[in-house]
Amino acid sequence: MSEMTPFDISMLRHLEREVQYYLHIDMQTGDKPVDIKQNLERSRQEVKRFIRQLREEGKDVRTPNI
């Protein structure tokens, strides 16, 4: 297995931060955008898709410290 490139690592970090952002907004009380659940689910799917793609390329995928 090959290691993830710096681009792969930063892209994975970005996608994980996006999930955390939408999760944070979803858990807040009060007014929140109507489509927040859709954005959260879409972000989670993007992370899964990216990790699957890396694994198919034979990369050693370990979630970096985010």
C-alpha cells in the first residue's frame, strides 16, 4: 500500500471539517437552515466516497489527526 499524498490528507481533513461544521449547526437549538440535514448527509457521503476512492487506488487510509 502506498501512503496518502499531502493533497489527499488535506482533502480528507477538509471533508471531515465540513462534516463537523454541519453537525455542529444541526445540534444547535434555535433557527437553522432548512437544508442542514441534507448538507450533513451529503458531506458524510463525500467523506465515504473519497476514502473508498483512496482505498481503490491502494492507498493506506488512516484518518489523520484533525
